[in-house]
Amino acid sequence: MSSEARTEQPTPRRREKAREQGQVARSRELSGSLALLAATAVLVGGLERSLTSWHAFTRNTLNYAAEHDLTSSYPLVRWTATEALAWVGLPMAAAWGAATLAAVAQGGVVFAPAALEPKLSRLSPAQKASQLFSLTALSGILKALIPAGVIVWLSVSVVVREWPRVLSANAADVHPFTAWVCAVLFEITWKGALVMAIWSAADYMLVRQKHEGDLKMSRQEIKEEMKQSEGNPQSKARIRRMQRQVRRSRMLKDVEKATVVVVNPTHFAIALQYGPRFAAPVVVAKGRDALAEQIKQAARWASVPIMENPPLAQALYRSVQIGQQIPSKLYTAVAEILAFVYRMQNQAAQRRTR
């Protein structure tokens, strides 16, 4: 790892690798506090309906016990299960949904197989002990004690405020006293959940800031990443050089198929191919200086005619790429050369037949 200071923002590749390893900015406290708030809201919102339902359940149970034998208690079990699910199921579903949404909002859906790989270091007692008595563990304990202390203080303040009514509870009616106890418990619950939500939001900001700091890179790390993603410059240059050599060898091989090579005596050489299946002459090879000499040498070995025409050679070199047909403005000049080549070839053929 580079010893340079990490002052640069992380690259997209660095963030992607961190996600692959399961490293995302995520606060467990935020998910838990939001789940508690959601469950509390559902319980309070459905409290009146739940009490009515439990009253009906109790009445039906007593009526059933008066008219039937409880040894066959299938209806009783079914009613109890239905009421329990109605009472517990919705708050649990709300808590699970809030926790899931909070987790997804913080870091998205992360699938990190690398984080699931077995590591022997995780089973090391020495490492676990060092983690238990580390600064990280101490900071975690302190972070947990701060909101816990605030919640305890709020709970004690509520109890102290209501203490005179607690002392007179023996003279109160059952229904008003029960409603008052539920109201006190609800107040303590929502205040505690609110404290946890505020604290967990601050904790998430701290976790996110730390995560961004851990992802920062030094300039040397950025250079190394660029080399890995784009390739070493020396290797890329060597590959380009080999590709040029392959293209040059293929081009010199195509000179053997040329009809004529038009040259400037010292600088340019352009090989043209023409035949009945061509709409116009095609440039199969071109080059200048040393490459032009190689083209002329290949033409001599293949007995391809070489014609000197400096203006035409320069025009062809600058205006036509390899594999392209010559432009119409050069038809006349090229046609004259091809006609001359064909006449020379016919004369040579006639001399050989005599």
C-alpha cells in the first residue's frame, strides 16, 4: 500500500471494489430506530381496534367455554392464533419494512460474495480479544451509552412527573388507570424512539464520513489503478508496434497482387490494383521513405511494373487510404499509366511468342 497521503477522491472502480467486498456506509442503529418508530406507530394507530378485538375474543372464548367442552379446543386455538397474528403481525411487518427501506436507502442492495468467504482469522480468539479491547469497541460502547443515557433520563423525568398519580393509584378505577399506564408507556416509547432516530441519523453521517475517508486514494494508487484498467503504457506501445508490423507485412504481401506501383523516385510509392471486377483502381499499399523502398522492393520481386509520376504519386498518397478506390479526378492520369502498362505487357507477350 502506498505511503503517500490519501487526498484524492475515490475512483468509480475503487467504489465498485468496495461494494463487492460489502463495504458500504450503513448504520445499523438507523435501521433499528426506524423499525421501532414504525412498530410503535402501527401499535398506537391500531390500539382501539385491537382492544375491541380482544374484548370480542374474550367474550367469544367465555361463551364457547360455557357451551362446549374445552377438551376439543381447536376453535379456541384458531381464535387465539388469529388474534396474536393480528396484534403482532402488523407491527412486525411495519418494523421489517422500515428496516429494509432504511438499509436500501443507505447503501442500496449489495450482494458481496467476498464478504461470505470463510476466513480462519475470524475464528481466532486472540483477534477477537484484541477487537473486544480495541479503540473501535470502546467507541462503539460509548456511542451506545450516550443515547441510552438520554433515554433513561427522559424515562425518569416522565415517571417523576407522574409520581403523584402513581401514589394515588390504589384509589383509581381499573379502566382509567390502565389507559393512563398505556399513555405513559407510549410517551416513553415514542420519545426513546425519537432519540434513537436522531442519534442514528448523526451516526450514519459519521459512518458515511469515515467510509469516504477510508476510500480516499493517493495519487500513486490512482496511477496504479489506471495502469491495471487501461494497461501499462510500455505494453500498450509494444502492442501497437506489433500491430503496425503485422499490418505492414500484410500490406507488402498485397503488393504482389498490384497491377502497377506509382512512385516518386525517392519519397512515395503507391501500389494500385485493377481488373475486370473493379469499378475503379484500388490502392492496396502505400508508403513513404523507408516503407516506399520496401514497397518497391516487393514489387520488383513480384515483377510488378513500377512507374515514375511524382505529381500523381503525391496526390494518391495524400488523398486515398489503403483499400479505397481512387477519386474520379485522378481517373485520367491513372488510366494513362494503366494503358501504358498494358501496352508494355502486350508487347512483351508478343516478343515471347515470336
